[in-house]
Amino acid sequence: MNEASSSQPNVRDAAVLLLSLGERAASDVLKHLGPKEIQRVGAAMSSVGPLTVTQVSDTLSTFLSEAQIRASTACPK
């Protein structure tokens, strides 16, 4: 396991998420990151290797869960 994925699991998750979005959407997201963040995520993207459907699905589920939690705490009903 490389340094980016072992010390910063969220960077690997971001890499998996961006890879699953496709080139254009990933580019739109990366525009909002700073140079060091782009470097870290880019390195993680290039080192992820082949992904299974389960790995992508798990990462997307985690992202959705975290987004729902943040949305519910940011905008209480």
C-alpha cells in the first residue's frame, strides 16, 4: 500500500470517486482544489490500480452517507 492510501484513506476515496465520475466531471472537481491537493489526489488516482464494482460501490455509498450527514447537520429541519 502506498503512502497516500495508508496515511490518508480519504485521499484514496477521493481518487476512486473521481475515477468513477469520468474525465470531464473529475476535471470540474479538480478545478476547485489547490496545487498540493491536486498532486495528492492525482498520485492516488494513478496508484489505485484496477477497481472492482464492489470497491467503487462501497466508496460511493460512503460518500453519499457522509454527504447526507453533512447536509442534515448544515440544514436542520
